[in-house]
Amino acid sequence: MKQAVLIFFFLISSNLFAQKPCEYSTNVTDSIGTYKSTKEYMIYEKNFAGNTSYIFYALALIDGTPTLNLQLIQKSKDFMKANCFDKNSKLFLQLNNGKIITLIYLDQENCGSMIRDDKGFDNRILSGTFMFMKGTFEDLKSSPVNLMRIKYLTDIEDYVIKKQFQSELDNQVYEPETYFINYLNCIE
């Protein structure tokens, strides 16, 4: 009887702590190199007074180098200030265990693009690729993230990372706090 209980406990615990399956939006190998990217995952959503902001992550492996693709989408009928990424931009992740992980921006200066939709809203889309510092994977795989700070060209903004939320955009439930715990294995 004890063995049956132990086997049952082992099966239940392995299912509870299993990492999420990897779903890739891009997986290409050609003469130039390799590129593999996970599907985008919503990390942050804010809807207030007709202004909406979304932040999406996607993990990517570029010729063996693990990176984080970040996409910030803002939607408003009012004026939106432009935040830009430059060579000094960084992404800071504060973990529940107190550690702070720094990711460095890889690309050239980028202020995103503005698109007006058919309903009269201005949509600003800013994308950037950030590189993980050496030795940070183990911390990210072992502790949830509770705060994200983005250092833009002229500004610094903090985003509180929730344990779980249901998106107003697509009604899906997201768990951004454990994103790296669940998906970092997809680019190792």
C-alpha cells in the first residue's frame, strides 16, 4: 500500500512541476544560421481611461545565443510619448528571491512605429531584442519574477509582474510571474 501511495504522489508531483511544452512560431536553419523563437506570450496588460498597453515576450535562440524578444504595444486616441531603445537600454528583472537579472539590448536605436487603425486609435509598436547575461539562467529557472524595469533612451519605467491575470484582449489566462520557469528550457 505504501508503494502505491508513493507512486501516486510521484506521478502527481511530476505533473505539477513539469515545464510547459515548447511551441515555436519560427524554427529555421539555413546557410546563414539558425533561428528558433517561441510563440509570443503576454506579460503585462493595462487598460485605463481609453489607453491600453500590452507587453509580450518571446524567447529566441539565434545561432546558439539565447535572447528575449520584447514587444510593447500602446493604443490611445490621446498623445503617446515615444520611448526608444538604444545601445544603453537594459531590461531588469527582479526575482522573488531578491536577485536582479539584467538583460542588454542588442539592436540599433529603435523608437518603434506608429499606426492609425480604422477606429481612430494611434497604435505605437516598439520591439527589441535583449541578450541574457552569463550565469542568469539558473536564477530565472528557480525563482518567479515580480518586477520588470525597462531603461529606455530617455526614461525608465517599472512594470509590476502579476502571478496570474485574465487578459481583456483575448480572455486567456496568463501566468507571467513564472514565464521563465516554464519556458526557458525551450532555448537551452
